[in-house]
Amino acid sequence: MSPIDPAPIPTLPFPPDAGVRSEPDVGLHFARTAPRHLVARSAVAEVLITDWRQLGPDTFRLGAQWPRGHHFYAPVAGTWYDPLLAAETLRQASVLVGQTYYGVPADNHFTLTELEFEVVPGALLLGARPAEMRLEFTATDVRRRGGKVIALTLEADLLRGADFAGAGRLTVRVSDRRDPAAGEGGGYPPLPDPVPPAIVGRLDEHDVVLGVPASPADRRGLSWDLRIDPGHPVLFDHPTNDVPAMVLLEAARQAVQAACAPYRVLPVELRTAFHHPVALAIPCHISATRLPTHDATEDPALRVTAWQSDRLTFDSLVVATVCD
């Protein structure tokens, strides 16, 4: 077992099937990224999708490149790609598919309502080059109103070369254009003190999204205040009306890591429901509950929830494996 801040472990000399291009990858390119507006990102450096094509009426193939040293989604224990790269890749792909193939206007807003994924740790090992990922997408539920798409459910298999790397499913709701200046300016709750970065697997307190609770009683359990920092260059890539979904997923990951400290864990399965938007101007509370396991060898599982104004806004089941 590895402690929370292990010394970096040398990467593999080559990624799985290095230099071998499996037949389904023929035609996918990884040389440049998709236009930023197609994946709802402002910074070019945050775009993961590189190529896309339609295979059938509701089936699609997309390519994505995962950097070996992302400044926020950094390698876990110096060995594995961060599994939340899978979540961000799925999110970006859903926006691109919605705009490119289902006629969603570029200024419409995509809101995640459900997201789940599971990954194969062996397929996430770092290699000598960035990982080239293939996503095989199927739209299983496309909802329209008045001829306009209002929701999409997409399922995907993730492959790295010939290796199955994981699978995911997400549902997004599409709404009309919002005020582009939303989220700019003040109106945010005071930023609580961060928990020690090492406890949540971080090096910089600027990347910590869990704050020390104001209530002394809450400090004794697995409970925190959400740190909403609209100046964060990755989590708040552009002005927004609500707390981005990836902030809540990061809170879930950090909560699980804090619960499993001092050992470092790799999230391998995550099933999440976003019940209500999390407002920027109101304090939000995060809590984690350990779920019972049959024996000590079973991967730890936790339920992480977010509450705002006494209302459940976010609910996530996270299964993690202890880094060996």
C-alpha cells in the first residue's frame, strides 16, 4: 500500500501496444484539438478531443489525447492517468456530439444531470507518450421539444489502442443561451480555509475544493464546506451561472481520498446524479459516508453528497482501489 504522498514511481517504458495502431483507429487523428467552442472550453490547453466522425444515425467515434502531465488532472501516485480525465472527456464529447450532429446551437447551455464511468487501472498506466483514447459513442435517448433537442443520453466505450480502458454513460440537459457575463464579479461566499492538500491528494492548496467546516461538530466527521474559487483556471475555465459539474466530481474524489488517508486511492468507478444546480453565491456542504464491505480485501466504496439550503443537490457513489 502507498502512503498519501509517495515518491514518484517510474513510468512504464512504453504504453500498452505502443506504436501499434489497431484497425478501428485508422482515420482518427490526434495531431490537433477540436475548436474550443465545440467542447465548451475557453483555454485551448484544456481541450482533450482531437477528432470525431459519425458511424451511423446515432453512433459516433471520437479521438482524445490525455496529457501525461496535466497541471490539474495530474497522474495519480505518479503511475496512472487521473480517472477524472475520463469524466472530462465524456463531458467534452457530449457537447461536441450535441452541437455537431444534433443541431444544438453553440450558445446553448449543456447541464449534466447524470454521469457514470468505470475504468480499468491497467489501461490507465502512464507511458512514454500521451495516451491516445478512442471513444465509441451511442446516443440511446434523444429528447426533443418543438423540433429542438432538450436532452441527450450517451453511452461510450473507452479504448486505448486495442485495450478496453473503461465505459461511461451521461445525460445532459440542453437549455437556451445564458447571459455570457453570468458569474463575473462578486457575490460568492467567503472561501473557507482548505483542508491540508496532502490529505486530499493535492500539492497546492489552490487546487483543494474541500474547506474546513465552520462548525466544530462537522470537523469531527467526513464533512466539509465546498470551496468555490471562480478564479481557478481549470475548474472555472469560463464565467458560469452555477458551480460546474467537474467541481463537484473533484469534491467527490477529494472526499474519498480524505476518507482513505493516509493511503492513496485511485477512483475506478463513479456513479453520479446532479439533482439541482449548485448556486455560486450560497454555501454548499459536502459529506461522505463509508459503505459496508464484505471483507477487508474489497475496494472501499463511499457515498458523497452535496447539500445547499437543506436540499440534496449532488449524490455520487465512488469506488476506489488502494494504490499498491
